[in-house]
Amino acid sequence: MGPAEPVAQSRTRLVLLAGFGGLLALMAVGGFDAIQVLRQIQSRNVQIRQVFLTRNRALEHIRSSLYLSGTVVRDYLLDPELAGAADELGRLRTLRSEMASAMDAYGRSLTAGEAEPVQALQAGLTAYWDGLEPALRWSPQQRRRQGYAFVQRVLLPRRAAVLDLADRIAALNEKELNGGDERLEEMFGRFRRRLLVMLAATLSMGLVLAAVAASHILRLERQSAARYQLVMRAQNELKELSARLVKAQEEERRAISRELHDEVGQSLSALLMELGNLAAVVPRNLEPLQRHLESIRKLAESSVQVARNMSLLLRPSMLDDFGLVPALEWQARESSKRTGMAVSVEADEVSDNLPDDHNTCVYRVVQEALHNCARHAQAHSVRIRVRQTSRHILLSIQDDGRGFDARRVRGLGLVGMEERVQHLGGSFQVKSEPGRGTVLEVELPVPKELAAERAPEVQNA
């Protein structure tokens, strides 16, 4: 990573934080403004409805009082009894007081431009009651003579005039209500325009931020892809290097094994022969020399055995000369001699024509597994099974040792075995639990030419 990359990343973070912070702030301001406007609209709507209802109730009360007053005046004029007339006069005074209260309530809800129609209604009501005053002081005889004519000529026309004024005011109230709805609609229109502007600004900023974020993410993705390719290339190179090292190690082991067997072994064998010839010509009476020659011979025999064992451990010649199964059986016998474990080998139709890489891989896996069983697992018995199908070579190694947690413990030996198997395209799996032993399973793909040779055999079987 260059020195400019942290600076660029910091600048990108600041731009993204500032952009998203501004976007959130814009959304918060827009939401707060929308809430305030909606509250104003709601408050205005409630106010308009309340004013309309108040005025409408006052007008309805005035209308009903007018109708009732006309009925009371008519009954008063047509009632010849003075006691009944007094009752009707009391009702009229009550009605007039209620109408005055209704007019006061109506007047309190007026604005400056709405006073003229209401003043006309007030004047009409005053004229209505003033016109009734002379008749309310008539004697019973005057009421009988002039009552009907008064009702037809004065009461009904004046009441009709007042009701007409009330109807016109009611129409004005409805018009005012409709005007309030229009003002509310205008407020909604302004609110919609503000929301559209806020939405456009938010979307624009969001698009800009999305473009910046997408560009930055794509750049990071390209960088990550490039680094991933570098890592994968390095990993593949490491695998190839590991495979070449393993191959070189095997070749070196084979060469050392051959040198030990051919050169050192033959030299030591020749030394033994010469010692034998020397012992034959040495006089019998020279016992100290005979003992010394016998000690040298035993030392040479021990050296031959050590060289032979080292040669077989490095690379058993029988793996190259006789194949995989005899080499595994020899390894099992040698491991049993050294450790005391009971090692068994079961081979099922394993071909003698397996590639050298496959033979070496299986042999080394078994060798490392037996070493782990003896050194770490403290097993008493080990079962090795090799089986070949038309497509795979299956290896299973099972012991009765103390086991381990296969999910957490992964030693170098297991890692080396897994790398060998995976280099040949196979699978490697370890199943183990503390106190329950270990099962190691390997599956190697069979080369295509060998699989084609075994396919008829499998079908015939």
C-alpha cells in the first residue's frame, strides 16, 4: 500500500460522511417542515370547522326563535285571557334574550370584512321586535279586533324578511367554508411543491452519494480482486514449490537410499568379506587378534544393518521393485517390531501399475500416520485398508488411540499429509474425538488411462 492510499481513503470517508450526514440533515429538515405544515393545515381546518359550526348553530337558534316568536305572538293576539297573555309575553321576553345571546356569539366569530351582513340582520331583528312592541301592549278587545290583521300584515312579513337575512348569512357562511377549503387546498399545494423540491434535492444528493459510493466500492472491489489474484497466484506458487520440494525430497531420498544400498552397503559387505578372509589366515594362537577381528566384524555387520534400515526408511526399494502393497506390509511389520503396535494391512484389488506419485503419496501418508499413532496417540492397534475403484484410490487408517479434537489440533504432520494428497487432486479428512481414537481417510483420483483399463474389470465383476 502506497503512502497516498491512506490519504485517499481518509478523504473518501470524509466525503461519504459529509454527504450522508448532509442527506440525513436534509431529510430531517424536510420531515420537520412537513410536520409543521401538516399541523398548521390541521389547525386551520379545525378552526374553519369550529367557526362554521358556531355560526351555523347561532343562525339555527335565531331561525327557531323567530318561528317560535311568531307562534307565541299569534297565540298572544288570539288569546282573550289575560293570564294566558302574560305567559306568552314572558315567553317572548325569553326568546328575545336568547336571540340576543345568539347574535352576540355570532358577532364574536366575525372578522372585519364580515360585519356588514350581520349588522343588517341585527337591524332586521331590532325592527322585528320594535314592530311587535305596540301589539304587546294591546288590550284584549284590541287583540280580538286587530290581531289577525297584525299577524298577516306586520308579523309574517317582518319575520320573513329576518329569515331571508338569516338565509343569506347562512349562504355566506357556506361560501366562507368553501373559501376555507380552497385555502386549505392552496396550502396543500404549497406543501406538495415543497415536498417535491425536498424530494428532488434528496434524490439528487442520494444519486451523487450513490455514484461516489459505487465508484469507491468498485475501485475497492478491483483492488481486492487484484490482491486476491496475487494471493491465489502466490498460493499456487507455494503449492507448486511445496510439490517440487516434496518431489525433490523424494528424489534425494531415493538417491541417498540407492547410495546407501549400493555404495555403502556393498563397501561394508566387501569389508565383511575381507575381515572373514583375514580371520581365516590369522593363526589360531593369536587369540587377542582373533577377538579384535571378531569385534570389527560385528561392528561392520551392525553398520550394514544400520545402512540397510536407513536405506529402507528413506525409500524402500520394494516400493519401486514390487509395488505399493508389499511396501505397506513391510512398513507395518517394521512398525510393529519397533513400537509393539498390532498393525494390519488390507488391500482390495490395488493395481501394480499405479503412478509413482500415487504410490509415494500413500506410502508417506501411512508412514506419517504410523509415526503419529506410536508417538502421540499411544495406540495398541492400527488398521490400514487400501481399496481401488474405477475412479479412486481409497485409503483408511484407523487406530484405537486416545484421539484428539480434529477441529482445533492440526500438526505439521497432518498438514504435510494433506498437502501431498491435495497436490494429486485428492481429498483428506481426519475424524477424531478425545478418547475415541482416530480415523484418517484419503481419496485419490485414479489416472484416466488406469481407470479406463479397470472399467471392463469392474463391469465383469
